[in-house]
Amino acid sequence: MATRCSAALRAVSRTRCIPRTRTFASSSRCLAAAAEPSSSSPPPPAAPVDPKLSKIVDEISGLTLLQAADLVTLLKSRLNIQEIAMPAAAPAAPGAAAAAAEEEPAAEKPKEKTMFNIKLESFDASAKPKVIREVKAMNPTLTLIEAKKFVESLPQTLKENLPKEDAEKMKKTFEALGAVIVLE
């Protein structure tokens, strides 16, 4: 019944295209419908299509814009489909896509690390007092007892997010005292 109704509505809307005082959108629809001969049918599909699917497509194509929007809302609620923000993609020229594909392997090179974390792994037992003093000097908020506890509970991160030059200086200083430092 829905198919007959939508087909009847389409037929009626095509035959009633008499130019009157109408808005631009409706007059362009009438002109498009008038340009089509009413006896012609849509071109046959290239591949065999399931009749059930073609029936659904025919019914959906007969809907108005508001009905189509209501249909989408109803399907989303019934099928529990959640809205996702789709990124807007600008159409790219074929040459630009090829250039982007060529640049991609070049971008995969590992970039040189510029920020480092300094981790105290271990130290010589004889160098323990020197390492404790250096840790206290490096972090003035620590008391001597806190610095001792810090050094005794290894491995510990001394500093985080230091530039490469500062990290290498600190590593040389601690290694000169007899500590093992790892840059991460």
C-alpha cells in the first residue's frame, strides 16, 4: 500500500507543475519534472538487485525531506546508532594524493628525541655520600634525610623533561661520582 501511495504522490506532483507564483525551489522542481518525459522510466540497474531492496529504495526516494529526516532519526533510535562527528574531507587532486603517499614514508623516520628523563639506576657504595649531596644540591626542596631515602630507593627518576644538553651534563656529573644514569 505504501508503494502505491508514494507512486501516486509522485505521479500527482509531476502532473501539477503549472507555473504559478511559486518559490524558486518548487519551480525548479517543477521544471526538472517537466523536462523529464513522464513516459520514461529510470534506467535499469547495472547489477541484479534484490527486489525487496529496490522496493525500499523506491519508497525512500518518494519521501519528502522532512520525512527522510524523521526516518533517519527513527532508524538511529531503533538501531541504537550513536552520532559520530565525521571530519570534513576536502576533495584532493590525484597528484596531491600521490605526493602525500610519497611523503608518508619519509615522515615515518624516528625523530631525534629532544626531551629526556634522567633515571638513577645504581651507584658505587663508596660514592653514596657524594651522590646524596649531589641529589640534594640538584633538588633544594629535599632535606638531607629525604635525599638519602631517595638515593637508597633505586631506581628513581631524578629529573623529567630536560633538554638534551642539560640531561647530558647531569649524566656526566653523576657518572663522574660513580653513579649509573639512564636517559629515557
